[in-house]
Amino acid sequence: MTKMRIGLLFGGRSGEHEVSISSARAIARALASDENATKYEVQPFYIQKDGRWLSGNIPQQVLESGKPLEIEQKAENESPLSREFPSFNAVDVWFPVLHGPNGEDGTVQGLLKLMQIPFVGSGVLGSAMGMDKIAMKMAFAHAGLPQVKYIAVNRSQIWSNPCVFPKLCDQIEETLGYPCFVKPANLGSSVGISKVRSRTELEAALDSAASYDRRIIVEAGVIARELECAVLGNDNPQASTVGEISFNSDFYDYETKYTQGQADLSIPAKASSAIISKIQDMAVQAFLAIDGAGLGRVDFFYVESTGEVLINEINTFPGFTATSMYPQLWEASGISFSELVDRLIQLALERHGDKS
């Protein structure tokens, strides 16, 4: 039987470059194990931090080492994207294992769509909405999903007009109060996020967030448990069991996320069947609201004191290592890591057939 050639695309121009490599390594192992080994042949493609696309031996070396190729390294036979197009013809399905901007935000999805080759995950619209926290929350609001209060801000309100900035801070204090969270709208993995408790901290956080993105979101703080649900499918998606993240830091920042031992994952989460069912229903609604495809992880706040469940955000390509929440949620729901990877490829083929 002829094996299907899977173009494993990883690395990328974002702060989550190293996380992407870890996810790609786990997926490559899954594609080479069990029944997958008889069905698929992996062809790795690596995007350097400077945006250079590489194929051949170099991506395989990065997968084996788990370490990024530094920009200043002069790898033998390296070539820019324009010289790599012939090798693209050898790909049957793309598996873009990219986290964050310039990979999970619809940019690469647009390129893959132009190639007219199936690819795993959401398309241009779903990826873009899943990355932009403001557009995402507008879609959630339209779908009737409850969420924390928030205010959308643009960079010009912070930097361009000194008369506007104090009024903006007044509005945030009056509408949201303290503590609140200031976030760049288009970054993942909690990069650039600040928890603020005073006017001085608010001003500094807004200035910092504006250095990352021209769109900023400020959200009201809430005392709640953080629960997560994985989604798998296209037009008729399924929700996994629900898990919980607990940590001792002030909030779930980048260091807490990616430092071993800083956070604990509990699967399944300890909550009533009614709350679990509600979260699963809301996760599917959120996935459909942004036109998601293939996979997604939806994060929630559960306010035990009131029984409220508030949607936080959706991640259209969550971390995908063996210890990441998304595959662990499906493992607990009866789908192994290797089977999950196989299903995602089949969903990509299904979606491509629908689009065709």
C-alpha cells in the first residue's frame, strides 16, 4: 500500500518556536508508531526563526535534537522558501504544528489553502478568530456564551494622544475595577500578559502590551477554577472529558505553563456532572462560533461560589506533546495519542473534500 505523505510543518516566527518543536517531535513519533507507520510517511519542513523554510535533512536533525537551528548557523544546503516549492509537490496532507502568530493565526493556513492540499486544523477564518482575542470574544458574545467583562483598546489610545490615555484608564477602572488583566490581543502562551492592581500598574501594563500588539484587551479579574475541554471534529465536533489546571503562581503565565512542576493537571476535573456537561456544550458552541476545524482546546472559568461557567478563550492548535492537556484529555476520553493524530489527518481530508 502506498503511504500517504504527511508534510510536518513546525518551528515558525513566534515566541512559541521551541514549544512547536516539542509538539512536532511527539506527533512525528505518533505517525511512526502502531498502525500509523504502515499508513503515513513523514516529510518534515522547518521554519527558522527568521522565516526561512527548510526541508530535507535539517528539519529531521531539529526533530531529533529537539533544539532550534539558530539564525546565525549556516546549515549546508539551506535555501529560502522560493527554492523549496518543488518538494511541496510530494506532500499529500499538511500537518502545521505551529503555535502563536505567523502560524496559528491564519497566515500559514492561507498559504496552504492556495496550494489546494488538505491540512490539519482550522482554516483562515477559524485560525484568525482563534488568535485575535477581541474578535474571538465578539464571536462568543454573538453566540450567547457568558464571559468576563472586557474592554478592547488600540495602541493609538495608549501612545498617540496624551489626552485620551487618562480617560481610558478612568474607563477601565470604572468598568472593570481591580484586579484586571491586560493582554496583547494576538499573542499566545500568556506572552505579554500582566495582572494589575493599581493605576500605576495599569499604565505600565498598557504600555507594555502596546509594544507587542496594536490591539489590546483588558479583562476583569475573577476568582475561579480554570477548567479546559478539548474538541475534535469538523461540522459535528465532539467534546472530551474536562480537565483542570491548578498552580501556585499569581496567574497562569508563560513561566508557569512551560516550567516543569509549576502547574498540575487534573483529569477528570472534580465537578458535578451538570457543570461538566455545561462546559462540554459550551466548548462545542465556541468551536462552531469561530468556524473551527479539526481540533481546539477551550478554556473556562468556573466560579464555584455562584455556579457560573464563563468562557475564557479557544486555542486552535494547542500544545501537542505527550504531557500537554489536549492529548491527555482525549487519552482520558478513550482516544490514544497515535489514534488522535490519525483522526486529525482524516478530518483534514474530510474538510478538504467538503471545500472542494
